[in-house]
Amino acid sequence: MKKIAVIYSFNTNKTAKIAERIKEAFGEENVEMVNAEELTAEKFAEFDNLILGVPTWFDGELPNYWDEFLPDLEEIDLSSKNIAIYGLGDQVKYSENFVDGLGIMAEILRKGNANILGMTSVEGYEFESSRGVEGDKFLGLAIDYENQGSKNKERVNAWVEQLKKEFS
Ligand SMILES: Cc1cc2nc3c(=O)[nH]c(=O)nc-3n(C[C@H](O)[C@H](O)[C@H](O)COP(=O)(O)O)c2cc1C
């Protein structure tokens, strides 16, 4: 397995904690942590295996640091990239936009022909609607710190085991 970039904002609290858990589960030597707030197209291009940490903000939108990188991302040929996304959201307070960021990011990655990995079941969550869902699957891993924080560890570990098989 090639080295995996875990890209997330180093200024976050919850998104960063999940990134640390992911690193632990993969083993430190298998991942490189990359700050999404300083991300360049060149850095992104260095990796074929990537994990993106994407909280949903502003009632169904990406945080600014991801928004700012999107024009660069749209220029990159993603056809050789295996990309998994984890999304943070609050299914009670933002039930109509739960982890929308997963869907927004997946749509952009698909336009660039990326191979999206790490889809997970919607079972165990309760929400009205989400752009992050396709059929009965999230387009990545959904983490709800606010309401289901006690499940984080188990969810991340299961996801990493799945990704170990899906990344090449
Ligand atoms: C102003 C604000 C808007 C939010 N909007 C959404 C939303 O639309 N959908 C959602 O699922 N979660 C939403 N959330 C919840 C966050 O995604 C959640 O708290 C997440 O854990 C934040 O992660 P971070 O602190 O690492 O950025 C919102 C939170 C805040 C404070």
C-alpha cells in the first residue's frame, strides 16, 4: 500500500481528532498528515491514496479552506487517485443537511474521475436528508461528535479496516 495523505485543517478540533485516530489505526508510518489550509496542487499530486477530512458548515456547505482549494482541485487529473472522505456533521441540529460536505466533495472528485472509496452504511444514523448519501450509503464515513461521539472509535477503526482492503 502506498503512503496515504490525510488532509484536514490543523486548526480544527474534532476533525483533527478523527485524523489522529485514522493515523493510529493505519499506523503512523503509513500516513502523512497534510494541512488543508496550506494545501497546494503540487502537494495533492504527490499522493495516489488520499483521505480528506470534511466537516459540514454553514447549513450544508464546505468550510472556507476547502472552498478555496476547489478551483485548484478542479484542474487536477484525478483518474489515478484513490480518495476516501470522512465527513463531520450533526444529525440532530442539521438534520436536513447532515454531512452534506461528503456529497459536495464527492461530486467534485468524480468530475475529475477520482476513484472514491470508503462508502459506509446509513444504518445507525437518523436524519431528514443529506447530499452525502447515495442509495443506502454515505459517500464516505459520517462522524457525529455531538450526538454519537461514543461511536467514533469503533466507526473509525471499522472504516480503516475497510480502507486497508480498498486502497492499493
Ligand atoms: C455554524 C455551524 C453550521 C453547521 N452546519 C452543519 C450542517 O449544515 N450540516 C451538518 O451535518 N453539520 C453542521 N454543523 C456541525 C458541524 O459539522 C460539527 O459540529 C463538526 O463536528 C464540526 O467540526 P470541526 O469543529 O472540526 O470543524 C454546523 C456547525 C456549526 C457551528
